[in-house]
Amino acid sequence: MAQKVQFVETVLRDANQSLIATRLPFDKFEPMLSTIDKAGYYAAECWGGATFDVCLRYLHEDPWERLRKIRAAMPNTKLQMLLRGQNVLGYSHYPDDFVKLFVQKAVENGIDIIRIFDALNDVNNLKVAMEATVKAGAIASGAISYTTSPVHTHKKYVEIVKELKEMGASTICIKDMAGIMGPKEAYDLVSAIKDAVPELPIDLHTHCTTGLAFMTYLKAVEAGCDIIDTAISPFSGGTSQPATETLAYALRQLGYEVSLDDAATKKMADYFKGVRDEFIADGTMMPKSMATDTQCLTYQVPGGMLSNLLSQLKQMNALDRFDEALIETPKVRKDMGYPPLVTPTSQMVGVQAVRNVLDGQRYKTVSKEIKAYCRGEYGKTPAPINADIQKMILGDEQPLTTRYADSLAPIVEPTREKLKGIAKSDEDVLSYIAFPNLAEKYFEERKAKEENEVTYTITEC
């Protein structure tokens, strides 16, 4: 019997996050939701990551309403979201009551699979979200943030996977956010995880940034990988995922079972070509994000982080220092205990590298995030932080020895009280806790719109 390979479609979340900074409004993809629903995907990744922030900040959409509308249009396909462990969808840690309620409401509003990761692979930062996901009746997909360093061994990854299984993970995701995993690494790591937890399906997530992704997926499947994340072709490649149709074609040729409906994926591709062309025409989709960039293999800088480095230097009229900042980045990463470069650690390391270069003295100035990181607020680092640098940054202050979230007071009930008469639901309360300024502005816009509609209705009568 042929091995079955299933697909997660990323166009509604990571593909457009990677290529157009998540600027895909609901009305641009709504006409295709019923087609995606019939295409035979294992799941559609449609929420989490940066979608929540961008919906409120730029698209003027309620992210919860967006999810409910996707759910209504796609009753037959599992909907998946990306959750940053104790960070949820933000950039710092939240109290446990917020994490639990957020997971509960995400599931109530339509999410079937929650992929949960931590930037440092500290399982203490995953536990509450994993348990809440299982309690809510959704699939908990425990993710490891893939990177390479002297301390990131296959043995260590397997240990993490075993802990994720104990926490209730139904599937394991290998999350290669920078596209640095090569075909041999994929084969060896998938094989090791399969040996350790043969009963759990493995999902591999990577990006085309470095040009390795297609080869990496083929070797991962050969080793027994069950699910791969892909993007419909017009939104594939570059900093996004490999093309759905190409991999379906190749895997079938190699004798694997693929249950995707080619007529449906063709209809999707034809439609999203038009959407892509609009974003190219208005400059939102830039050539740089669609290209292959092998610098990531040397410096481990993901595509989004590379753009941030360039943007920072441009603002400071220091683009000529780019190569220096690039060389400094892995040095800062080593000093910080080899964190995987994924949100929020990628931003923190990148900003510090730029400061070190422009100041002409390493760690002369540090951000409040780096101080919090050295204090232990983000969790246990993969390797110890350079002791001299940690001392330089913290002075006489001692790092935490317990989980940071344990020191945080509950936040949900006080926020419910604060928003009485403003928040219409717990979903509003959660939006406010995650992004207070953005949510407040959205609530004001919503109120003004509703008042205008009432005025219009009375006038019509």
C-alpha cells in the first residue's frame, strides 16, 4: 500500500505573511474558500502568527469575525492556527489565564488544530497552551523550532518531542522558519523522530528562502514524514513555501498517495494569480521576497529578519554597514545561548547586532527586550548566555530561576471590568489584552460605523 502524504495549505496565513506581510484582506480570498474546502487538504492554515495583529492594525478587520467567516465557508476542512506558546500572538509572555481563555475561544470560533511553538524550544513555555488545546478538544500540534548550532542535536530534538507527546501532542511539527534544513538533515531528523514516537504523525514546515525546500520535502517524505506545508503556486517560492501543485505532481510520480483534487487546485491557482498580480502592481509584493537568498545558510538570518536589518540600517542612513551587521548577527546569537531565530528572538538578535555595529562597541546599548531575555523572562536558553555579557547587561540583578509566567498576575478578569460597556464579548477582551492600542482604535471605529448605520437606517425609514 502506497504511503499517503497529506498537505497543509498556507496561502491564507504563512504564504501571504511571508510574501506580502500578511496584507491579504478577507474579501480577496473569500471567493476561493469553498474551492479550498473541496480540494482535499489535511488542513488550511488560516489564523495566528501575524494575522491577528495585522487584521487590527492595517486591514480594519476583527480577527475573530474573520475566523468565523472562514469556518462558515469551509465546513469540511480542518482549520489550523499558529500560536507562540506563552507569547500567544504577541511578543512577550502573558499570564496563564489569558493563554487558557485564548485557546478556548480560538477553538470555539472554529480552529481545529493549534500548532504551538516556543522561540527557545523551552517546553515550560508550551505546557499551558498544550493542555488548554487538549482540554478544548482540538488537535495539539507540538512544534520544535528548527535551527543548527553546537547544542541543537537530533538527540536534543527527540527529547523535546518526547516531552511534547507527554503534554498531549497529537502531531509533531518540525518548524524550519528560515528554510535552512537540507535534505539530509530532514531525512535524518524525521527518521529519528519516527523511531522515537512512531504513533505520532509528523508535519514538516519549511520555506523556499534558500532554495532547499523541494529537496528537503522529498527526503523528509522518504523518511516517513506524513504532512507537508505548501502554498498554492502563485503564492509559493521565495520566502514562502514550495508550490502545492508541483509537490503533488512529483510525489504521485514517485508512487505516493496524494488525495488533492487537481481541478480544485487549478481553480485556486488561476484565481490567486490575479490576486498576486494586484499586489505586485501596487508594490506590496516585492521582487526580493520572491527570490532565493542563500545568505541564510551562512548567517541563519530568515527572510523577514533580513528585511528588518535592511530597514533598520536604511532609517539610520547606514546601509553601507549591512555586511558588518550580517557578520555580527551570529555572534550575538552565540552570546545569547544560540536561540532559534524566530519571532520574537529574531527581532531581538537583529536589533542588537545593528546596535553593536553602529555604536562601535558591543552591548554599549541594549534594548529592554534583550534585558528581559537575559533576565530569563523568555525562558531557558538552549545554551547558557555568555556570563560576562549577561553580567554587563544585568549588573547585580540575578536571573530568574522559575518560569516567568508564574510571576504574572491574572489579567482576564481585571480587563473584563475595565472594558465594561466597551467590550461586547470575551473575544474583544482578548484582543485588547493582546494589542490594547490597536483594539481600542478598532472598537472606536466599530462604534462609529454602527452609529452611522443606525443613522442611515432611520433616514431611510
